[in-house]
Amino acid sequence: MPTACSIIFLNQNLFSWNAILSIYSKLGRLSQMQQIFDLMLFRDGVSWNLAISGYANYGSSTDAVGVNKLMLKDAAKNLNHITFSTLLILCSNCRWMDLGRQIHGQILKFGFGFYVFVGSPFLDMYAKLGLIFDAKGYYDEMPERNVVMCNTMIIGLMWRGMVEESKH
């Protein structure tokens, strides 16, 4: 009698595969997540983002970056604002300035530079890395801002002792 996994494997239903990938990703079961990811014949942006965020959220930062590199090589069409947001948060948490700047270049190259969803992690990363003037320049150029971006910029300025600037 076929199991649910064997039926899914035979059907290659992307939604089902992503659901399984999501479970392993959210539970931090990284080896199982990678096994499912490797077995997938088809991947979409959800698949790639689940793998990146699974590694990023459970302490395997270098593996998250490795999946991103593979994504750039094999599936750049699947890059989206969630991919970049996750990578910026990773760079911020790990204090990876060089990689953060590379991600910034990718954001601009792929046209996500003015997405509000990418803006807050971007500001947070630059502020945490001590590059508050880069963060402020980016903030000032944003055509649209939300409350999260404003709060992130204020907090970043406060961290750097720029209390008066944060009031404006």
C-alpha cells in the first residue's frame, strides 16, 4: 500500500512538497528539510525561501547563504522580497557587513530597492553594523515608508547616540 509520502513523490505536487518542506523548516529539522528539498524536481520561490529561512532561523547561517548562492545560480527568477528580507535579517543578526552589501547589490539589481517589506530589515542591518548614514540615506530616498521603517530608523539613530536626529 503506498504511503502519503510515496504518493506525493510520484505526483510531484509542488504545493504538497512545499507543505512538507515548511513543516521541517519550522520545526528546525534541517537534515529532513534538506532531504525533501533535494528530492524536489520542481521548486518555486516558496521552496527556496523555506530552505533559506529554515537554515537562518535555526543557526545554520552559512547553509542559508549557500542556498541563496544556489538560488542565484539556478533559480534567480524565484528571488523575491521575502528572500531578501530573510537574508538582510540574517546579515544583521550575524553582523556580516560584506555579505550585507552584496545582498544590497542584489536587491538593486533585481529591482527590490524600494520595496517597503525589504526596507525595514535593510535599515536595521545598516544601523546594527554602525553604518547609520547609509541607513539614513536609504531611508531618505524611500518614496514610501511605513510605521515599521520609521521606528527602525528612530531606533537605529538612538543606538548611535543621534537623539536629536531621531526626533525629525
